[in-house]
Amino acid sequence: MTVAENLTQLKSLLPSGVKLIAVSKNHTTDRIFEAYRSGHRVFGENKAQELISKQPLLPNDIEWHFIGHLQTNKVKNILAFVKLIHSVESFKLIKEINKEAHKKNITANVLFQFHIASEESKYGFNFEEAHSILSSEEFKSMNNISICGVMGMATFTEETHIIRQEFKHLKVIYDKLKEEFFSNNDNFKEISMGMSDDYLIGIEEGSTMIRIGTAIFGQRK
Ligand SMILES: *Cc1c(COP(=O)(O)O)cnc(C)c1O
């Protein structure tokens, strides 16, 4: 199947209110153009350097999402054109994003990434860490960062009950944070969960954004 066919098929399965982010990491700008020509506008990359080199070669109306580990020294280079950073997982990074957004006189939109998988290697906050940041005076005084929701990656496993349980956990975290910190904040509304192998479970468990690479572009090298 072509990229366009994959996109059409995926979109036909998506309930309204779930956004499809085409994860184009490791794929050439030609492949991204293929998706763009079929009408798709929302793309995700997980490496700042790769995003910085691709972005100027591609149309301006692409909505870029950053979904990978972000080093503080790369923040200023992506902030001006990235719509949403899904992968904020340290206070240090939050401070840097707020500082750079302040300099540019913009509001940076971010998600808090939570560690919901059993694997050690995956980045992310636990609930207590996020809670203590959101409760802090320092955070409350930041005016240039908007927390739009949560993101998480499930364990890489074929045992779907484990994936489902981890997504349920992320939804519980989202609900608790919404109630305690964001009940009057309409920006806090996103749950980014679900990839090529588990997006259907993600959607069933309340996802509002799925991040799909392989099922659109095929295997990465
Ligand atoms: C690579 C990546 C994806 C997409 O993975 P696929 O299995 O190819 O759909 C989604 N989210 C993040 C954070 C990624 O790094």
C-alpha cells in the first residue's frame, strides 16, 4: 500500500476528536511530501537535529509535533515552529522552554510525558514528580508555557492486557491532574497515546492523539 492509501485507511478508522500524527522520523522529505500531497498536514519527529534540517525543506503549513527526548540546548531551535512538544519530562526542560518562549514572546504548548511502561529505558515523570512541579510556586509563576495534557508509551509487548492497563493508568493520571490543577483550563485536554501496534487500544482507552510511523511509512531502516 502507498503512503496515501495507508493514511486514508487509518483516517477512516479514527473517531472524531482523535488526531493522527504521522511520525516521519528516519524517513526522507520525499516520503513526507508523499503524505503531504495526499492532504496530510500533521507530522511528528523525535530528534531535534533531524527536525531542524527537514523543516526548512518542507511546506510552511505543516503542523510539527516533537515527540522525542529533547535536550535543553535544542529548545530554542525548534520552539518557533513546533506546535506541540509531547515529551516534556523534567523541570529543567520546563524552565528552559518557558525561558525561550518568553524571549520569543510566545506560549509554548507541551504535554507531560509519563513513564507508564515496565521497561526501564523509557523517559517520563511519575505522578508525584509531576504533582510537585505543578504545585510549585516556580511553576505557577511561568507565563509562557501551557500544559495541554499528557503523553505516554506502553510496554513493547504482544500482551494487549498489559498495554491496556498502562493506557488506563495514563488516563487516570490525566483525570487526576485535570481535576486538581486544570479544571478551569480548556487547554489541558490531550492524551497522546497509541502507536502503530497499539493505537486501537489507545483510542479505546481515551486517546486524543495517536502517533503513527510504521503503519504509514513502512519499516524504518
Ligand atoms: C517512533 C515513535 C512513534 C511511532 O512508532 P511506530 O511504531 O512506528 O508507529 C510514536 N511515538 C514516539 C514517541 C516515537 O518515538
